[in-house]
Amino acid sequence: MPTPNVATTSPESRRTFLRHTLTAGAGVTVAAITSGIVLTVTDADADAPEKNAKKGYRLTPHIAAYYKSASL
């Protein structure tokens, strides 16, 4: 009976694969954190003029029309 073809990989190639995988994961993590910091700073600067604007719930005519039609 013939033996099945089993791929033989050396422990060194497994270690290399894991090292490359961990390095890529660390790079992705750093990129995600860095882009989040840049976006946060950009968003904070963009919202500066709106600080004096009123915020919160406002009953506008189209919302009032929706409530009126929904209660029927």
C-alpha cells in the first residue's frame, strides 16, 4: 500500500510564516490606530464653527407631518 503524500514542512518555515503573520498584524494595527488619531483631530477641527449652533431635538414641519400621519 503506498504512503499518502504528506507535505513536509520544516519547523523553520512555520516559524517564518508566523513571524511574517505577526508582523503584518502589527502593521495593520499601527495603521488603524494612526488613521484614527488623524481622523479624530480632523473631525474636531471641522466641528469648531458649529459649537455655537443649537443642538438637540427640533420639531420641524416635516417631522410634525410624519407624527400626524403615523397617528392615524
